[in-house]
Amino acid sequence: MGLEKIMSTLSSLPERISFSNTLPKTIQGIKKRAKKIGVPGQKHTEALDIVAREMGYRDYRQAQQALASSEGFSEVNQTGYPVFLCAYWRNTDTTPRSAGCETLRVYLPRPMNDFVSKHQAMYARNLEGFRQEAPDHLEMISNTSSQARAWELLVRAALSLQFMEMSGLRPATSQKQLQALEQLEGFPSKDHVSLWIDPTSGMWVALDEPYGHVNNEPMVKARTAWITHNTLHLTKPAWAGLYYPNHAVPHLVSPSEHLLRKTTVALEGLSPIAVVPSEEQPWGGTSEPYSSQFISPERLASGIARRARPGTTYGFSKGAVEYHREAGYPSLWRPETPLSQADHRKVGAELQCLMISPMPFKAYQKIRTWCSTLENWMYSEYRGGDRNQDFDITYYGGEPSVYPTEPEQLSALKRIRTIIINGYVECKPRRDLLKGLDIATAIIEGQAT
């Protein structure tokens, strides 16, 4: 196709195509949309891939596989409501290196958000590293180190969901709720403690999961005596636990005997909703390539494209360059033009003096954070042979002296600000740095007045 014909086709596209932005939910819907967006000279398979990518799939083939599975799924033939748990992994110890995405489907008596909110879930034992991608889908945010580790983390996450649904407890989420842990100070051999709240009464239950040494008679007596002395109640349910299922020894502690009894009854005899794979027990989930992106039935039904995990997409920031990317974490950016090493030394010397000077803790925190960030920027700006002598002690390791008064500290911050403005181009990372310096300045000024 000649250039003139291509330009003509593209310029006429808005006039000849008018269709809903709602994404399709079926294979047939993908085919219909592909026909609508297709342009003369474009293969139909290319249009199919475009639509599939809009929906969050790698290509049309992956969309076909996922949708065929979803369309064949019948809630009537299953027990309960499905929840899908996903984890990504990269193993750098294998040759060649390996990677993948694991998905575990479990069924619960109620929809997940009926017994734990999106906000609460991130505070639950074994769910801290997950995010709710859809009402029926929890996805691990960062990568784990191996396929076996991914399986283990997914099983533990499933067990935590089962624990909350069966017990009716919710994870403690506020500082006020977490203060209850202070009541367990001095409890002999407590370990791997998680705190849970009964939403009806507001009473707390602590799940204490030490190892087997707590079964020794002297330790049992010591723990029982401590519980009695502190007017608390203790049970040891016949249950696998959450921290290290079937290896740690779960105990429940609460000031409410009634709540403790009710929780213990709910847990005892509970069959685990999932088990860690072994020679006798194969993996009960699915294993896909690392680049795959699972889309749950509820996400699909919403017609809204799934969100990418942090650190897995490319972005743009005017005047800035990305210098660090890691799956599960926001990308790190710095100004695209480097600050001279001489200016780095001046800024580093000032910051080292400020960090040993008397000032409000919040101001110190800001200064310390930006000292570390500027060092990271410097190491990204200059590589290997480009680094001058004493490069490694620019921001840490010098011989700083104290700025004892507020005016001296404010003057130092002003000098740093001038160097940053003159040395770095205008961009978001520079604006963030200047904002941090301004906050530290305002705190110190406030103390001076």
C-alpha cells in the first residue's frame, strides 16, 4: 500500500468508523469489533490481535483460550463462588533462566467482598503482597523467586481467605486496633502473631503461631499461667494455621471467651481449601508464560480493561529518564541531564552536615530521604570509568560538621536549592526534590519562630 493511500485511509477513519468504546466480552464480540475497526489492506488477524490487546490479552489466541474457558464455565455445576489468585515468578538460579505466571482457582461460600473489603484484604496475613484486580481476582503485585514459591504463596493466600470467611474475623487495619498487641507483651514464646477483629463486637483475637517447642510441658505451663494472670483466654484449635500450615502450632488468644470458643469451633476440622503441591499432590492450578495476563470472569463481564501491575509498563515524563524498574513497584525517575560531579559533592557535603545537626525529626526524615535519592541519581548518571576520586563518599562517609542554629541550616538548604535549580532541567523529579526541600525548610522555620 502506497504512502498516499495509507494517509488517505487514516484521515478518513474517524468518519467511517463509529462504534462503542465498551470492550467485547465474548469471542464473537471480538470478531465483530475487529471487523468494525479494520482498515483496507489490513489483515483480519491483525485487527483481532488489536482488539485482544485492548482487552488486556497478549494476542487473539490468548483471548480465545481465556474466553473459551470462561464461556464454558457454569456456576451451577460448581460449589460456591470462584476466586482467582495469581502470582508471577522469575527464577534466576536456573539455566536458562525461567519465569511464569501461576493461577489458582478456589471456591468460597460467599463472594469475596461479602466477607472482606478491598481495603481490609491487604492487611490480612498472607495477602499483604496482593492487590484486588477484580471482585473475584487477587493478584500478587511483585515477582517471587520460583514456581514452587509462587505455588506456596498462592495456597497460603487461599487459606487466609478461607479463614476469614469461616471465622467471620477481619484483619486489624488501624493503629487503634493494633494497640491490642501491646497486651501480649511478655507472652512466653509468642511468634508470628497476626491480629483479627470481630466486626460485630469489635473484640480482638490474636493468632499466635510459634513452632513445636511450645508443646513442651514447661512451656505449656508458663504460657497458661501468663494467660491466667493477664485475664485472657487461650485455645489451641486442631487446625493447620496460616503462617506455616501444618508446621507452626496455631493458638488463639482473646479477652472474650465466647468469641474464642466460637472461632475455635469454626476452625476445628476445617478441610483446607488448597494444599501446597508435593510428590503425592500435584499443582491444582494453571501455569502460563510470564507475559500472560489472567483476566477473571468478573473483570471480563465489566467490559473494562484490566490494570497493569506497577513497574511492568513504559511511561514518559518530560525532561526525565527512568533509571530503575522492578515489577510490583513504581518506576524510579531522575532528570535526564546529569548534575556535575562537583555539584554533587557540594550538595552531598551540605546534606551530610544537615543530617547530624539538631532539627525536628520530620525535617531530618525529608533530608535523609533526598540524600539517598540524590545518591541513587548520581550512580545512575555516572558509570564506571566516568566516576571521579572519592565518588563513593559523595553523600555518605565524609567529615561533616554540625550546623547548630536554624539560620545556618536554612542557609544550607537555600544553597542546595540553588544548585539543584541551576544544575538540573525542569522536570517532575526535580520538582519533587524541591518540594521536599521546601517542606524541610518550612519545618525548621516553624521551630525557629
